[in-house]
Amino acid sequence: MTDTSNTASPRPAPVEIEPNWTRSRGTTICWIALAVLLAWSWGPAEMSNWPHLFTDSGNMAQYAKEFSHPDFSDWRYYAQEMVVTLQIALWGTFLAAALAVPLGVLSARNMAPWYVVQPVRRVMDACRSTHELVFAVLFVVAVGLGPFAGVMALFVHTTGIFAKLFSEAVEAIDARPVEAIRSTGASRIQEVLFGVVPQVMPLWISFTLYRFESNVRAATVLGVIGAGGIGQVLFESIRGFYYPQASAMLIIMLVTVSVLDFVSQQMRKLFL
Amino acid sequence: MTAISVRNLSKSFGKKRALDEVSLDIKRGEMVALIGASGSGKSTLIRHICGLDTASAGHSNIEILGKLIQESGKLTAEARAIRGRVGVVFQQFNLVNRLSVLSNVLFGNLGRIPAWRGTLGWFSAEEKKAAREALARVGIPEVAWQRASTLSGGQQQRAAIARTLVQRSDILLADEPIASLDPSSARRVMEILAAVNRDQEITCVVSLHQVEYARRYCPRTIALRDGRVVFDGPSSQLTNRMLVELYGSNSEELILPDAPTYPVKPKRAAPVGSAPAFA
């Protein structure tokens, strides 16, 4: 640099901002790629059937008409089956939460060495990335039709989810209280119980309540493939064209899930 | 008898050498101040003595009451048992915030009672009584059932000291126990530490940022600079002039602005020219 301090011009040199071509080119490529993918999927997804939405509007109207006259004459039975669905979700969520406590700690990088963390995480990934429905099909074959297959399906899938959420909570803790517990000569398990768990408990409870809500919704779908509860009854009545009954069941499900959402939201507020 | 013996302790964090061949001995019942500017290695030294950190490679060892807690960078099998005999007080108190003060104090028992009982959190009536007495001893008996997070800094630090009292440790390490406290809380905490040292004959090592407190409460001072022991001797010999010599411009952060330039209660005027034990 030459000495410019004496000859500093009153006007600063105009700053030229170079256009960032790589960035805008990247954006264009992304949009083109998306368009190509959509075009490629048009045929296989039978998107060309879209006019059917309008040409078959008579069917839709018929459907809507029958659904608009819900038949609650059997409501006791529906309510009973709805409770079974809740019970499936309750057990599935409970077992998953119980098992995810040790597994969550073991898959937290600040708690266990990598040769424990990595295998546990991979197994949990597998549990999580497979849909409940797939597990339900497997368990229906293994333990027979009925609610227990639904419980097992929810249990395995939710354990995978909880292990990840729980371990992320553990990885975000303040390490200092844990060191204080360690400095009293406590054992490794005691460090976790008294140093880690009190810190993550509110989050863990909140996750569990939230997942219970989602599991109630999932459990109704599981009924469709024969894993018990109101879903099973619903599917059968739709297949038999009993739309007014199906409509009543849908309303019962809707109300139950909304009430549950509200209650668990209030409870989570208490813990956080 | 030697309470703490450190030999050739070195520790590096990346390229920075936090401790450099530190050796020192502390006898049972001593009250020792550890002083030095920020980053001089005080906290690192304390974390090594209580076995929360391990040394970098080299032939180092640390003995607590005649038993090795770590040797050449590896904790010994006895480390967990020895930790039970060393109480630690931290700058940030390190209480479990969401639990009651009493629970936090009861955790001091964990190293002493059978593992199954500790793991279930099952403390006996006597232990609970001892915990409440410890809280009374540090002057906060009324907060036993409060959540730890609701206490003021000074109260939290006193609860942390109560935890080490329940631990019935032989040695108490305090890592900058007063650095986050206001002056009156700081004085109270230092007085409690001095009383614990005097009455229970617990060996105390207190790292301090301000030399003033070292002079007032600790008969012996060990001064660190850049991870080396640069002074080890009676606190009364540590004049401000010597601090300036040791730390240069960094000495400003060690001396309180309104501090007198001579030791507060010199038992004997330090003779000019008599060199203290420079290590």
C-alpha cells in the first residue's frame, strides 16, 4: 500500500459489489431440477386423473350427503372402542418412554463413549425410520390380530423417537452440577440420576405427553390393518358403505383427540 | 502428614500450557490460598487434584492422603473412592437447580453410604438431620425446602459448602468460591471456610482472584503464573510490590483498588531483601 493518508480524496471510491454468479446459478439449477422431478412423477402418480375430481362430483356429493347424517345409535360401542384406542396408545407410549430413558442416556455423546453411542443410535434410527404401520403389519403376523399388535408397533416406533429426543435433551444439559455430584464420590449411575435426570425431566415429560397425543392418532390408523380399537371398526364400516356410522365414529375421534390435545397442552405448561 | 501431594503435573489445552511441571505439598489442617491472574492455572490445578481432569502425558502423580488419585495422566481405580474424601466448592456453586436445597446437601452422602441406598435416594433420618445441621452451620437453616435456583448467589455457595460438610471430607477444595459474590457474601463465605478449617481441621485449598482475601484468611499462599508456581510461602510476605514484580501489569486485577499496600495484619514486618521461597 502506498501512503494515501496525505492525499486522501474527499470522495470515497465507489464500491462495486460483484454479482455472485455461483449463487444465483445454483438457485436456477435447483428450480429446474424440481421442475424435472415433478414432470417425471406426473405419469406414475396418475396426476392426469385430476379432472375426475369434477366429472365424478356426483359421487362426492353422495358421499358428503351420507356423512352429513351421522348415526349415533351405537355410540356406546364406538366410545368403548375409542377407549381401547386410548389404552393402546397409553401402553405403547409408556413402554417406549420407560425404555427410552436408558437408551436416551446411552445415545447421548456427553454420557457414553462413541462405541456405545453409535450402535445404540443406529438401532434407534431403524426403529424411528420405519412407520408404525409397517411394524403393526409385522406384529399382527407375530402376535395375531388385535390391540396388542398395535401396542407393540407404537412401542417400537416411539422408542426410536424418544431415544433421539431424550438424548438431545441430555446433550444440552449443564455439565457443572454433574461434576459436583461426581466430586462427592458418587457412582456413574448416581451422577445420571441426580445430576442429569432432574435437569431433563421437564423436557422428557413434555415430549412424552406430546407423543401420547400423536400416538392416539396413530393408534386409530393402526386399527385399519387389524390392530384393534376404533380404527378397525371405522375401516370396516367404510368398506361396508355404512357412512352415517362412520361419520359418527369420525366425530367421536375428532372430539377425543381435540380434548386430549387441550389437556396435554395444559399439562405440559405445568411442567415447563 | 501430607494431605495433598502433586508431582510434575503438566496440562496442555491444545497448544496452551495450562500447568507446567507443578509440584507442591500441602499438610493436613493447612489453609492455603491459590492466587494468580485469570488463566494462570488455578482452576485447572484444583480440577486435577479432585480428579475431574487428568494430566497430559508425562510422569506426573497426585496423591491425596497418601493414596494416588491419578498417575501419568490416568485416574487410578481408587479415584472414585478418593473423590469422596475431597469436597469441592465451585465458582458457579453447581447445585442441581430444580431440586430442593436439602436434596442437594444430602447428595454429599453419596460417596459414603451403600451404593444401592444412594441410587434409590434413600437417606436415613440421621443423615437428614445432619444435612439440616450443616445448613444451620453455614447460616441458612430456613431454606432447606426451597428450590436451589431460588437462592441468592451467596446462599447457593453456602449450600454448596453444607454439601461438603455432609460429605465429611478431609480436604476441601474451593475453586474461586467468592468470585461471583458480592463483597459481604464473599466475606461470609470466607469466614465459613476459615471456621471449617479451624474447627473441623479440614485441609482447605482456596483459589482466589484477590490477594486481599488470601492475606486475611490464609496463612499460606501459593501463587501461579502461566501454569507455574512462582511463590509459595507465608501470605504475610506477599506484599503488593512483590505482586507487581511477579505479575507486572496483570497485578492490577489481583489487588483491590482500595487495598492497603502492606499486609493487613503483619505478624512480623517482612524484612527487606529476605527472599521468600520462590519455586
